Amino acid sequence: MIVSSPGSSANPPLPDIDDRLVMPGSGYEIDDGKLVRVPPADPPHAECNANLAALLMAHVTPDFKVAIDMLTRTSQVDDIAPDASIFPRAPHPETGRRQLEHIAFEVASTQSLLDAGRKAAKLVGRGVRRVFAIDVDRGRVFEWSSELGTWSILDLGTMIEDQTLAVALPLVALVDAARTDDAIAAALLAKQNPVLEAALADHAFRGRAEGRAEGRAEGRAEGRAEGRAETLLLILEQRGLVPRAAERATLLAMRDPEQLRRWLERALTCGSIAELLAGV
């Protein structure tokens, strides 16, 4: 199927994004008309792909889907597959076929950022709104800048906010596997996941969890308290509630598991940090 593109009639019409130049599942892409093999990934790249997929699935809105290695026809001579994509769940209203992805991610441990940039430029040229690159070797995240024609490095202390995401995605979770579970849990809590909400509301569940915590070594209890405090901060930041330095110190210093549990529950609905801390 051919879909005409806007612009000069001298430009050839763009093919549909799902009109293939390569057989899906073959492990190949077409780049500038050349057949390019996409080899299996080594552990750093493969592990990052797994974490990325889990993070995206936890953060997207119900109107969008997540895909891994999904081919997209970007031109007459290109049929390329980003490492991860976020695209509309609904089919295209005119063609009835898949809609173009809104966001694409490239993991750049087995390919250079230059090669990833060439792919990003083609995706953006086709209409993909945003393309990110994750440099797993150096722990960096980039976003493609059409204005600069190159990658723009991002601050790991910030988050990706986008219409495709129900909850802002912390950049540090893309490069730090230890933060992946926390970010996923915080996103599911913020999205009011029914399983997690039921667990929080189940007094017996909480009692068993606290009983097990009391029976463990003091050092491990300290570590759990720190983890809960960090998760609390992550939930607050994703809701746009950023504590001041003194408030942050108070939250991180708390070691009472019952107080941390109350804060975690209150963090989902409170309107301010002051409201969260009220009644401590």
C-alpha cells in the first residue's frame, strides 16, 4: 500500500510503514537500500532491552502499546527496527493498519552513536516525534535533536514526560538496572494498579510483611527502610511534588516502617509535601 507524502510532487510517495523490504523475523534491516544483519545482542545490550521493555510497559497510557525490534519503513530504501517503540493501540483511521510510533529507543552498546543517529534521523524524518539513545557502556541517555542534527545528552536526574506516558519515566532507571524495579513499582502505584492497591489495603498482607521484617537482621531492616524512602521520593517526583532539601532529609532519615508505609499510601493522593508530612 502506498501513502502519498506532503510536499513537492518531485518526491516519490512514501510506502506504508508496514510495507516490508525484509522478511519480519529474519534478523535483517534495510539501510540505504543495503541488507544489514542485526546480530543477537551481548548481555549489556540484551539486559538493557529487557529492562527498557518492562519500564515502558509500566509507564505507557492504555491508548499506547510497546514493541521491541518492530520494523518501520522510513523511506523507499529503508526498513529499520528500533530497539523499542511506543505506538498507538488503535489502527490508523484511514488505512486500518498500524499507526507510526510516537517514540523510539535505540540501545547503543553494540552500535556507535553515529550509526544510531543515522537511524534516528530517518525515523524522525518519517514522522516519529522523539528518538532516544541509551549508551549502556557509559551510563548516558540522549535525545535526537532535529535542530542540531545530532544527539543531545540528557540529565539523568530528569524524567521523560510525554503524552504516551501515564507516568513520567525517570532517566536514571534506563541506565541503572537497580532502579528499574523501583521505577516500575512507583509507576504502577501512580497508575493505581488494582493488584498493588489491593495489597496495600490488605491489613493481613501488611502485617505479615512487617512481621517478616522484624525477624530479620537490623542491617537488612535499615536497607529496606532506605529503599522505601527512595521509592517514596520517586513517587512524589513523578507526581510533580519535589521536596525541599530539609523535607527530603526528613523523608530519607525515617526508619519507622509503619510511618514509611503511611507516607507511601499518602504519597499517591496528597496535594503537597506539607500535607504528606502533616501528623508525623
